[in-house]
Amino acid sequence: MRLLDINSLKKKEFIRRIMSDTANIFRIKGFFIKGKTRIPLTFECRAYKEEDALEKAFSEIGSRHRVKRDRIFIERGKGIEIISAEEAVNPEFSEMDDASFKIYR
């Protein structure tokens, strides 16, 4: 049985991300529960893959609203979608064009 080296896995993940030329804008829809109240949410962020976007959403929403991750719920189906810069509601993304997402090495 061969053991995997953690450093090599991190290095492979790093190389995979660098090889990707552009980041996507993700829109995440769902709700969180604070007390007995169900509060709807829409969160937009830039990420390379869906898992990174979800991690960012859980982190930001939990930090801003003091909500644990198990109290944040993402809609099934259209809960996570990739959107263009023109569709973004967040002014940080709406002012950008796709060319500005390039990663310069």
C-alpha cells in the first residue's frame, strides 16, 4: 500500500489552479436560519471551481451573520450557477470585463 504525500497533493492542486487561465463568477442562492427566522441569501464570488465558491460562501456568511455552517442551506438545482460579469449584481464584478480575470504569472 502506497501512502500519498500531502505536500505533493498540495503542489498538484496549486499547479492545476495556475494552469487555469480564468476564474468564474458564481452566484449562490439559499437561506440560513437565525433563531427561528429563515433568511434568504444570494452570494456572488469569484472562484476556480464550485467547491471553492461554496467554501467562500460558508465562510463569509458565517462570519458576517454569526451562523454555523449547519444552519446555512443551498438550494438544490439552481442554487449554484456560473454567471457572466454583466449578470452580476455585486458592483465589484459588474464593472469588470472577462479580460480582467486573467492570471498573470
